Amino acid sequence: MKISTRGRYALRLMIDIAMNSGGAPVRIKDIARRQMISEKYLEQIVSVLHKAGFVRSSRGPQGGYRLARVPKEYTAGAILTL
């Protein structure tokens, strides 16, 4: 099975949020730095994930993204089929 770059990056983004949130929102800038992926590209991917209800966003200086559910409720297949 071939997985697109967008799909791989979506999985990496979701894993990064799960591992680094600690209950607080995670900024796209921080994810981009850790994963070495373009911020603009991550913004496009997180927009799709947000519309699908996989992540929630927070605005403001302490804003960012967090998972909408607990990490064990997500499957790679569900993320890749967006």
C-alpha cells in the first residue's frame, strides 16, 4: 500500500500532538520545527483534520491544537482516509 506524503505528515502531526500536548495546546510552529515539515503544509493538513473533528483548536497567545479524543481512539486508517 502506498501512503501519500500528506498522509504520512498527517500521521506524524497527530503523533506529535499526542506526545507533546500534556493537556496544553501544541503550536504548529513547534510541530514544524520538531518534524522538519513546512508550517504552511502543516496548516493545510491540520485544517482538514480540524474539519474532520480529529483535532480542536485554541486561539490566542497560548493557542494551538490538541486532540479531540484520547490518542488510543484514533487509527492510522481513519487518519489516512481523510
